[in-house]
Amino acid sequence: MSKKLLPVTIISGFLGSGKTTLLNHILKNQVGLKTAVLVNEFGEIGIDNDLIIEGSEDMIELNNGCICCSINGELLNTVYKVLEKSEKIDYLIVETTGLADPLPVAMTFAAGDLREKVRLDSIITVIDGENFDFEIKNKSVAYSQILYGDILLLNKCDLVKEEQLKKVEKFINKIKNEPRILRSTNSEVGLQTIMSVGLFETDTFKFDKDKEDLEENSHDHSSHSHDHSSHSHDHSSHSHDLNNIEGFTSVSYETFEPFSLRKFQYFLDNQISQNVFRAKGILWFMESERKHIFHLSGKRFSLDDEEWTKEKSNKIVLIGKNLDHQTIKNQLSSCRFSTD
């Protein structure tokens, strides 16, 4: 029976851990599979759909939203649209925003009518080995991402010493009993170790539709004292600030004028707020004919180039705490080549 169900993998992980890089790795290396990809982003403008490799025709970008309130209904509808396509889909991958608790997403697949159509294969949580936060609290999103991850991909192992990696693994073991940890560089790992592994056991969950509550029976997570009642939300009083989750906000900037490479470098070296934790974008510089893919995580950033396949523009999203949105937008506007 399970072999006839569409397998689903959820990719979770905090900001900048390497989720989109893992997704690209999967799409580049899978053989003979037609995969549908659903991506949820945090920010006013979509970036991830431009970061996914070309040719991902089944890319469906979910609208922004509080992960525990609005995304589930839309996710459900989007999955049904994928299932109704005339083309046969072999695999479904959902990449959540870095500020999402993966449990509500998992519950969408593990409950209701979808159980007759899809099989939640596993939750993969990508962990930033370089910028790991050892101060995470047991009710934070980052804590939940580790707790509910069936596979924990400890990434960026090339950027830190063995001592740091062991420290992270020791911390993880305090959160989760017998965690399945895989180390990686650039999110590269054998697909046979993360795809179609059957690690998420939906039959061990019992659902109460009336109370919208969750009771865990024998799943691996039951060994942890995690109060699921803390996940219940009073939707009538819940603040639906779509760009403010756990104090994080996003600043989105877009222009169809090219940047000056020198001015953008000045912005990175002298102006960017220390409170910016994560940034990503598609950049167009007057000095170059190439498209530039920009990633910033913590204090480290990268700038890779490739050919343009769409109209040239600058699109960038910065995520952090206590950000002065207007100042950042003004600074980015000053990076335009036409600006004196």
C-alpha cells in the first residue's frame, strides 16, 4: 500500500543553514524522478524560486504567512493541485522557511484525507555547524526543528574545527535521544541516506480533530518532554504580522537598475546592520554581464555567478532583529549605478 503513496520529504532548518542548497543538490542528482517542489518563504518578495535550478517546472511558491496559522490550509490546497496534475509526480519536497516549526507542516500530511494519497517519508533538518546557537530555548522554532527532525544534517563542516562539531552534536543529544546525524559540506550527502528512507511513522500518531490537539504514542519524539499544548494558538487573538516571527523581520528590496559593485561592497563592509542574520538575493552589477547569487549567513557571505535567463534586476531580502527598514532600503538604493 505504502509503495503506491506519493513520498514526501520536508526540508527544515534555521536561517542560512543550507536548505535551498540541499534542495538543489537533490534536484541535480536524482535520476529518473519527476519531483514537485513547494517552497515557503519569509519576506515580501520571492527569492528562493530564482535560486532553485532552472528546469524545476513544478515549482510552486507558497505565499508568506505565519506557519502555524495560515500556511497549512494553503499547503493542503497546493498539494491537491500537484496530485491532480495530469503528469505523474514521483516525489514531493517541501522546503519550509527558516523560521518555521516543521510539526504543523508534517501534520498536514499525516492527518486527514491526504494519508490515503501521500506518505510522509521524513523530516530533514539542516543545521548550521558554523553559526549554531547554543542558547536556543525549548519553545523556540530552532529547538522544534531539531526535535522533530528525523535526519539532522550537520552542515558547513568544512568551516569549523572538529571540536566545534562535537560540541554541536553533544548539544543535539541533550535535545533528542539517539539522533540520526549526518555531516555535510555544502549540504552534499548521498541521496540514498535521506530519500525514501521511511523514517516518519505516521501510524504512531493519534489525532483528535475536535480539539485540534496532538497526542504522541510511540514515535521517537515521545521520549522528549515537549509540551505540545504550547503549540496551540488562539487564532482570534493571534497577531498575524506575517513578517515578524520570534522577533525576526525581513526587509525586501527590488530594483530594475543595476548596482555598482564598488558601492555594494561598501554597503557590506561599512553599512550593513550587525542585526542582519541572513540575506539572500539575485544581483545585477553594471560591471558584469553575469547574474550574481548572493548569500549572507552570520558574518560570512558568498557571491556566485551564472548566466541570466530572465530579465535583469536586483532582488534582495535581509532578515534580522530590530532592523531599521527604511535606512537599509536607502543604503541599498545608494548602491545603484545611476546614483551619484
